[in-house]
Amino acid sequence: MSVSEKRFGELPSGDAVQVFRLQNKSGAYAEVLDYGALLVKLCVPDKDGKLTDVVLGYDDLEGYQENGCFFGAVIGRSGNRIEGARFSIYGEEVVLAKNENGNNLHSGPDGFEKKLWKVTDISQEKNSVVLSRTSPDGENGFPGELRVSVKYEFTESNELKIQYQGISDKNTILNMTNHSYFNLSGEGSGNVLDQYLTIHANYYTPVKDSESIPTGELAPVEGTPMDFRKMKRIGDEIEADFDQLKYTGGYDHNFVTMNYAKGNRRLIASAYSPKTMIAMDVTSDCPCVQFYAGNFVEQEKGKNGHIYDKRDGFCLETQVEPNAVNNENFHSPVLEAGEKYNSMTTYRFYVRK
């Protein structure tokens, strides 16, 4: 195993951006930037042993500075949407920036994915890199000075482990995730509609309308196109005559996964491509996962001269429910002052037999 680094580009500020390659003995590897703690490549073997890059992204730093699709992004402080860009925490009203339909999306504008992180640890033994930053009190409206880190580790078993840690000096919220778009046939290979997906969830959180704010209810997946408890093609029901899919142009919904208990890491989703036979298992200690089928990607200039279009990748973003801070029925994203936040999600890749 080895961790290597090289220059990736330079920010307008003059700061250099480095890319770190985490490579195992088989030659498979992941690459991450210190800008945004972004995952920019994930190359794993297909059925013929050919290394295949299974995440969408850009070839240069300029692409990631724009990155309206959040390719490879670490999202913080809070993933997904907060209704009205405001919430109360122990009686204190917090007002955030409105960056989507009057709501706050992914803690923007210019969230953690647009910040230069500091490399605080590199382990050749663990094949890992730790990226850290201090989010100042009031950054994008969030209370508390938050010290946060993301650890990427790539194992000999082709597991990409992403560990998030944080501590704040004031009560705040923290709900971090990774927004990588996966295409298990390889980035730039076309849409993912023929790829198969399982989500271990009996319930999902319906949205009110096209703004994608949950109604607050937990709805059973049974008997609906939202049922992925048995593996099925992503494209099988994505165009179904079903209000929830019409609101969001296809799948872009939060699923409440089975067997959640604080700190309990369990299998929450699996996917595979019949073309490459590359399979992926997702394990996490988070209660929920957002399945997004890339419905709003349009003519995006990606890696290797590829143009990414609608549904050319899918996201499985581990999280608490969207707008959870404003809904007592959902899992709490509150991080109390001095409390330690620790969460891990693992994406394991293998060839399906």
C-alpha cells in the first residue's frame, strides 16, 4: 500500500492544491484533493481485471471550483436541505443563507466542498489521509467554532472508508456526507438505468413538492416504486406515474434504513453493473441514505473529455433525514457543545460472481 501526492492546481489565492493517491497492492486506488476534501477518482477492477474509474468528476481544479453538481464533495456542516434556511437550537434562532428555492442546500453557498483543508495525517501503513479544517463560529450562519476532520482510507479489500469527526464549542448541527456520483460501468459510460440497486429500507420520507422538503411522515416503500428491498434496475420504475418521482424528476429521496442504532455500522445498500460486474456494498452508522439518480445533470464537461448527462451517475449519501433539525419525528442532527461527532461510511467494491 502507498500514499503519494502531487500538485493538482492553484487557487486564485495562490494556494497550491494537492491530490493524494491511496493505492493498494493490487493497483486499485482512490484519489482525494485537499481542496474540498473531494473524492476525484476511484479506480477498481472489473470482471476482466481492468481498472475502472467509478466516480464522476473533472480533470482540473477549475471544474471543482464551480462544481454545481457536487461531484465527489464532502458536504458540511449539514447535508441536504433545511427548510426556510432557518432553525432553532435550544431556543436560539439560527438563520442560514438561502441558496435553493428559499431553503438552504448542503450548507452553502460555498460549503465545506469549496474550502482548502489541511492535511493533518498521512499513514502509509493504513493507506490513509486525514484532512482537517476549523469552521469559524457563524460560518454560513452556523453557530460554534467547529473543528472537523475527514479520514479517507483505502484497504487491500478495495474498501473506501470515510470517517468524519468533529467537535464544536457551541451547540450546533452536524450531518456530514459524501456526494460522489457512482457509475459502476465506469464514468463516462452513459446512464446508470441498467445498473441494479438494493436499499435496505422499509420506509422513506416523502417530499411536499419539487422543492424536496420532506412532509415529516415516514411512508412505507411497499407497493410503491420506492421499494428497493429486493435488487432491481434503477430504471425499472424511475418514470412511473407516481407523484413523488414527478416532483423530483426521478429518484431523489431519503430512505430510513433498517437496524439503526447509534454507532451500529451495517449494510444499508448494494449496487452492481451487469456490464462490468463491478459491485458495491455501502455500510454506515447513519440512520438514512439519500438515493439520487442524477436527474439534474445536464451537459456537464467531465473527466477524459466525457460529457455527463441526466442519470449518468447515482449518489448514495448517508445522513440523517433532510430538514431533521426542524422535525421532531426525525433523527436529531444536533451536536452539543463539547460533544464528539464520529461517523463512518464504507464503500466496498468487488466483482460479482
